[in-house]
Amino acid sequence: MILRGDYDESADLWSFACMMFELITGDYLFDPSKGKTFGKNDDHLALIEELIGPCPSLSWLKSHERFEKYYRDNGKLKKIKKLKPWHL
């Protein structure tokens, strides 16, 4: 939704899984915040990438309307350069 691309029922499954995690653990899976040099959407995309890794399909990523707002041409985030991978 952040990138404004086509989506299907898999987005609902993703949302459901995130909600289940939060209900079971009592913690937010992603709790994005605005920084001095980036917005909440930038942070949300970074948090997702820190958890599941970079998008395996650059062409899929580039097909989204707002790709250029958040990503460089190589698929790296524009405003958040240092990611800190973490695991559930």
C-alpha cells in the first residue's frame, strides 16, 4: 500500500499474520517512526526489509507507482542507508 502498486489477497494474509503476531505477543511487529531525515513510510519499509530481507525482484519493486519516492534505481532505500537485520 505504501508503494501504491497492485495487490491481491496475499496482502490480506500479510496483514492477518502481522495482527496475529501482535495479538499473541502483545508487541507491535512494526512500529515505524518519523526521523529527522526520513518519514514513517520510509521507516516502515526499512523495518520490513530488516525482518524479511530485500525484495528479491527489483522489476516487481520498480513496477509500483511510488518506487522512485522511496528507492534508488538499484532497489536500495533512499533515505535510510544503514539497516539492522533482526529476527523474530
